[in-house]
Amino acid sequence: MRKFKNEGFGWICVGCSVDEDSSRSRLLVEGEAEEKRVVLSEQALAKWSNREKTDLVCPKCGVEESLGD
């Protein structure tokens, strides 16, 4: 079973995306940043953990998965 799913805009951690509160409007969590530090509204958006872009890591929970061979 995959730990990440591709939503078209990036890979999302399956475990963390279930935990996030979906009852809030996207307008309340997205919009123009008032701070200089940018925070992703989707905290479960995975990052590549290697140069070859075959391994993903979730910045929220730390789960990793290799999408390579």
C-alpha cells in the first residue's frame, strides 16, 4: 500500500491528509501571506528526499517511501 498519493499538484501523505481538518474553508487557510515566512496550507505535502526525485518524505510525520524501482 502506498504511503503517498499524487493529487495533481504534488504528493500528499495519506496518513496526515486524513488527520487534517477539512471542515475549515480553504479561504481561511489560504490567501495572501501577511508574514514573510511562507507556510503551506497543505502540511502533508511531501518533499523529495534525494536528487533523483525517487524518494519522498512527509515533513509533518517523517514517513518515507521510495517510488523508484
